[in-house]
Amino acid sequence: MKPEATSITKTSLDALTAIAKFRHQRRVGRVWLIGDRRVATRTIETLEQKDLVREVAFHGTPALILTDEAKTFLAGKHQQ
């Protein structure tokens, strides 16, 4: 995990937990709808730069998945 990945904002942490919790995601304009939450595309880009999230396409539809580093990071946050 990159060193700066451990110091993320509350918004980024909320986005990570939403990606982990909700299965349904779609991009609408400049925001991602993740479950019942709206997350700015810039927030997702920041998480991608920190290697915590990857954007992949399933049958041509973009989706977000957590990397192993993000899963480890979230597991550590929940244990504290």
C-alpha cells in the first residue's frame, strides 16, 4: 500500500465503505451512484491514484472494485 493511502479523507473513507457495502454502482455524469450515495468522480480518481480502487467494465458497464490493499485498510479501520 502506498504511504499516502493510510491518510485519506473522511469523504474517501465513506466512498470506500460504500463500494465495499453496495453491489449496485453506476456512473451518471460527473458522479458515481453507489447504492444510495453519490460520490464525485474526482474522489474516485483520487482513490485510484492511491491504488485503493479500480474501475473495470463488466459487459460494457463500468464498475468499481476494491483492491486488496483497500480491503486490508478497511479491515484495520473496523478493528480499531
